[in-house]
Amino acid sequence: MITITALASSSKGNAYQITDGITSLLLEAGIPFKEIQRRLNYKTSNITAALISHSHKDHCKAVPDVMKAGIDS
């Protein structure tokens, strides 16, 4: 079963975790990375990759930090 968890969804920032129980993806990274970590209970090492739809800040704000964390984007 695929689970989608909204970490943030607004004009201030968007971020979602999508998982099938084995592979976990980050869809959008529009909130600070520390907030993404907090909302994922600091289990960001489980994120295989990030998919960013476009370059508006409410979708890509944390991309540099996501990349620094070793998450492919």
C-alpha cells in the first residue's frame, strides 16, 4: 500500500513523504530542512530520493540542504 503524508501544504511551503513501506520519497522540499527532519521524526536517512516539481521557493527551499544530507534530487 502506498502512503502519502503531507508534511506541509500551503503557499508558505510544500513537502510530502510518499512510501510503499520499502522505498520512501520526498515530494517537494519547500520548507526548511530542519522542519522536514522534525516532521519525519528525524528519520531522513530513510528517504531514497527527492522529487521537486518546479523551482518556486514554496517547492524547493530546502533543496541545498536535502542534497547536503545525501538525498538524491
